[in-house]
Amino acid sequence: MGNGVLGLSVALELARRDSRLRIAVVGPRARTGAATPAAGAMLNCFGEVTQYTDRHPAAQARFALARRALDAWPDWLARLAEDAGGTDGGRALRNSHIPGTFVLLSARSGRITDRNFEALRLALVEYGEPHEAVDPADVPGLAPRPDARPLRALYLQREGTVDARRVLAALEAAATTHGVEFWPLTATALVADNETVRGIQLDDGRMLQATTVVVAAGSMSGELAATALPPGAVPPMLHGTGLAVLTRRENAGGVTRAVRTPNRAATCGLHVLPTSGGHYVGATSVITPQLSAGPELGVAHEMLRAACEQIDRQLAAAQVTAWLCGRRPIPLDGFPLLGPSRLLHGLIFATGTYRDGFHNSPAIARCIADTLLGATPPDKDLSWFTPERPPIQTMTVSQAIDEAVIHSIDAAYEHDLRLPALLGDTHLTDGLHQRAKDFHDHLPHPIALPPEIAISQLLLPARSPGEAQHLTWLSDYLHAAHQHHRPAEYATRQASHTATP
Ligand SMILES: Cc1cc2nc3c(=O)[nH]c(=O)nc-3n(C[C@H](O)[C@H](O)[C@H](O)COP(=O)(O)OP(=O)(O)OC[C@H]3O[C@@H](n4cnc5c(N)ncnc54)[C@H](O)[C@@H]3O)c2cc1C
């Protein structure tokens, strides 16, 4: 259920392993609002490391999955190109793969970006990942404004980028070769009885019967899961709306490898990626519980300004060839939903991958296929991502509030906040703290949210009429989650792994 990179990768992996299986991929051809066609797609594992990566076993498990994906990509791409071979797709796919990623620490960075850069560097050393520290002046095509130039740069040899749209086309071609059927329809509900999934209801009125359903409908997965699972069982899925821009340039130049910042305060890394004839500039990220009408102009403006100032001033003269908009699937606790349902036999989740689901897709496809075919014992690490779970909390509530406030202030400075030196930012920090505390005081149960999500819940609503609505929505979920998960399980799982920032 879902025809993005995850649905297709899982289908292909299964079809390759057992040609007797009957597999159908359900999803509308247009893929409106899907994440995959909008993705960069950076194949970044170490490039995604943040200061939080080694602080909690769930974050470490996610990082281990990303390392497996990093190892898997060369072979996965080669086989994909081969399977999609008869068409031009195979060659186009191979040509679109550009190895190597430069990670820059810009003079415009705040504390969070600094910490993430350092965490990333330490992880490279710890895991013996090939990399070099380079002089930012030597990064080919880099042309920032002098006051926004990078202070430091790292080159990650094994991490690169590929054209997501070509990967989708190749996955479809390869899956077709292996006998996968395509149903270009929308699922409206899961069908289940006797604690067993029976299939899915389709928008043309038919029911597609199935002994196994893999939920891979991106940010729409939460709504679909809710048609068969009790409220509170699975952390709710939020929509991380992202905008990116494809450009073409008349004059030669620009970066020749992926160039990115580490993940920044409250958002993902700024990046400019070479494409055939131009560049991909990405990406914004605004997380909302409900579907948003689209990316916001102000956020898009900041992203484009930062790309022109910090990476390549000549981008300002490039022509826009496409605006890409997609919704990252992000569960409330920020961790993916992977593996079998504990409540409905035959239901498997492959979703909730937020900002690195494209990179992780080969590893996720393998682990879902292993689970489904019983090939290997279940991966213990991945049990963190069991879909029916209380939200994973990696900090205490007060730590989470502190972090959210630091992220907010940092994001404001990265976007040119200027306060008179006399005043300092203490008042601002205190105000945000109070606001976050007030919000938490109104919740029926405490919850430590990841900073990006805390900010979207607590602070962004300040400029929209949705604040009360968000509070009600979160309170309803917390009530339901406490009822569904035994309170003891809820408390133990949270307390025993609370990390210290
Ligand atoms: C701007 C942007 C940039 C990104 N950059 C990167 C990157 O550089 N590297 C990286 O690793 N990740 C990146 N990501 C994240 C990555 O794209 C996602 O994690 C990943 O693509 C999620 O794949 P998916 O298949 O789960 O979801 P999606 O790609 O959203 O696919 C879900 C599919 O399900 C279909 N669907 C929805 N509802 C239904 C329904 N009811 N019935 C049937 N089908 C349905 C949709 O049409 C869609 O095709 C980026 C995301 C965005 C938005």
C-alpha cells in the first residue's frame, strides 16, 4: 500500500527473492504530495548524524540501519540498473549517480549546526569511514558570499546523490520485470477481521484481498493504519512538508558534487546537488499534524536565500525548471515505524522515515523481506521501531523543552535575528521557555518531543490559528496512548533510556 520508494523497494526485494509470490503495489500514478519524487536524493548516512545520534539506543539503531544502507547502495543501484535494463532507464539511472558529498560548516551556523558538525566528524572517525577534511576554498564550484563562507569542510567519499525520479522509474521497471502488478488506485481503508488483515479497500469500490499488507503510504500511512488499529496504538504520523527547486543554468559552473550543511536547528541540512544541466536546491521542512495546503513562502524564501548566500551566488541567475513539494512521513516521536503489527496478523509497516527514507530504502526493503519470509531471526535493534509502541522519548521533558528553545533561538539567529547588544537574548529565551512550559502544563500526560516537532507544536502555531487545535489533538492522542499501552510499559520504556544532553 503505497508506491513511493519504500513500497516499490519492498515489492522488488520480495519479488526477486521468491518468484511464486503474487505482489501488487497500490498507489496513484501522480503521487501528489509524495516525499520520494521531491527528494534530493542524498545517499547520506554520516551526513545525517546529529548530536543526538549516539545518545539513545533507538537513535543508534536508526544509525545502524543507515550504515547498512550505505553499504548496500552500490550493489542495489547496479542491480536496479540491470533489472531496468532494456529501457534507457538503466543508463540514465547510472549516470544520475554522483558519488561524494561535501559537508560545510558555514560562518552563518548556530550552536546546533556546530554540534552536529562535530558529532558527524567524530562518528566518521569512530567508525573508520573514509573521509577527508578539506580546505573550503578547494570545494569545486563553491561561491558563497564572503561573510557566509564555510569555516570548515569535510568530504565523505562513499556518500553521494542520485536522481530520485529516475530511481522511481527504474524501480517500477524492475518490479514489472519481476512480475509485480501495479494498481494505480488509492486505498481508503484496511480490511481486517479476527485480528487478521484481509486486504485493502480501494477508492473504485473494490476490495483487494491480501494475506499480507505492507503499509508504505508515506505521510498518509497514519490515516490508513487508523482504519484498523485502535487509537493510541501507533504514534501518529505527521507531515513534514518540504520544498525543493530544480534549476538549469546557462553559464557553466556551480558545484559538481553534493554540497550540504549538517542538519541545522529545527530543520534539515541546506543542500545544493548537481543534476544534468543544473542543480537541485533543497529543502524546507515544516512539520504539521494535519495536511498543510503547501510550503510557506517565507520558509522557501529563507532556503533559497541561504543557498545563494552560503553555497553559490550564481544560483540567483539560474532558471527554475521545477518546484518540487513532498511530505516527509514523520511519526510523533521522530522514529520510523518498521516491522509487523502486534495487533493485526499480516500487517507490516514500512514507513515513518522522515528525512532519510530514500537513503535507507534498500536496508528497509531487506529487513521487511526478511521479516515476511522468515529468512533470519528478527533484528533486535529494529524492535525499537515496532509500530505499536508508546512514543520513544530520548530525553526528559525538561531537557526536551531546553533543547526546543535552543533550536528556536539558533534558527532565528541563522535567519538573521539581530538584537541590540545591550539587550541580549535572555528575554527571548525566557519567553520561549515559558511558552513551552505552558503548553506542556496543559497536556494530560508529560511527553518529551524531539526539538523539530516540539517547535512545530509549540512555537509555529503562534503565528497560525491552529494552537488550540494542536493542543487538543496531542492531548487526545496522549489519553488514548496511555489507555492502550499499559502504564507500566509506558513508564519503563521511557525512563530507562533517558539520555543526558
Ligand atoms: C524535499 C524533500 C527532500 C528529501 N531529501 C531526502 C534525501 O536527500 N535523502 C533521503 O534519504 N531522504 C530524503 N527525503 C525523505 C524521503 O523522501 C522520504 O523519507 C522517503 O521518500 C519516504 O518514502 P515513502 O515511500 O515512505 O513515502 P512517499 O514517497 O511519500 O510515498 C508514499 C506513496 O504512497 C502513495 N499513497 C498515499 N496515500 C495512499 C493511499 N491512500 N493509497 C495508496 N497509495 C497512497 C503516495 O502517492 C506515494 O506515492 C526528502 C523528502 C523531501 C520531501
